[in-house]
Amino acid sequence: MSPLRLLIADDHPAYRVGIRFLLEELDGIEVIGEARNGEEAVAVSLQLCPDVIVMDWNMPVLDGLEATRRIRAAVPQVQVVLLTMREDGDSVYSALCAGALGYVVKRAEPEELVRAIHAVACGEALLSSAAAGALVGCFANPAPRPAPFPELTEREREILELVAQGLGNAEITTRLVLSPKTVRNHVSAILGKLHARDRAEAIVRAREAGLGRVGTRSGHTM
């Protein structure tokens, strides 16, 4: 059986040497190249097409996450193990979305890296224990979603909610006890901030963001 052809991408020479020394002591793995940054990792991957890349996240020129996206798009048969100090669930999720099948934190035992390399070479995902725990925690305790359209004021967001429900200016005036001119001004400001061509486009965008779910009614022109 042919050995796994491996590329090491890390901007720290000592770290690359350490990983190479660790892996070259193992049967079934051949280190075929190194890269000092993400851009080099992409170029070398296209040239040598390794089976697996051990990819550092924080690198100059191009970081490991973006390098992973580009490599997986260009040569999807190349698998990636991201090796990083990041242990938060959002980072793990971002890595998986970028196409990495392996995620190993740098404080993990060397055996975890070796297991991840062999797993991703077979098309299986493997996260180090710390990364897996962080990912589970991320989904178990999701961060609250930010309010949509942060460029709007609280009053403008309130009016957009009513617009998305299908209320016209007159109905909004009554509901919020505002003058017709004030409502018109707020609606105009909302359209400007959202770069919406008209009220209908603003309604579509608002509903896509989760506003106006109470019900729909026929709208009115401004």
C-alpha cells in the first residue's frame, strides 16, 4: 500500500521541523513538501496534490482557513487537518464549513494529530477532544442572534416590522401614535439605509430576516 503523501503548512520553521520529525518516524506517511504561508500551501497543493495537508490556521499572506477553502475548491480530493490554537466552537464550525475534515488544537497529544491524518485520508471527519467539546458547546448554548439591520434605529426597526406585516402608513400612524409626516420620514430613512428601491423590496428583505411573521396584509404606497 502506498504511503500517505503529506504536506505541512506552517509559518514557524521549528514547528514544521517538529511535525516532520514526528510524522516521518511513522510507517505509512511520507512528507512530500512544506509551505510557509497559505498562499504557498495553495500553490504546492495544486502542484503536488498531496493526500493530506496539516494546515496551520494563523499564517501570513493567506491564513489557513482561506487556503483550505481554495484548495478544497480546486482539488477536492486533498483533505485538510487544521492545526491551531483556537478552541472555540465558532472556529471549529468555520473550519468544517471551509472543507477541513480534521481539527486539532496545538496542545493536543501528538497521537490525536496522527489519528486525524489517517481519518481524513479515509474521508472521515475527526476533531481533537477539545475541539469536539467546543463544537458541542457552541450548539448546546448558541449565542443570541443579533438584531437584524443594525444600521436602523430601534424606532425604524419597529416601523419596518409593521411594514413587513403589511401595514400601511396610516395604520402605523395609529398603532404607534405618531404623526403621518413622522412615519413617512421614518419609512424613507429605512428605504435609504437598506438601499431598497421601494417598499415592496424592503418588505421582502425584512421577511427574509425574520420580520413580519405575524401575518400579511395588503400594503400601501408611501
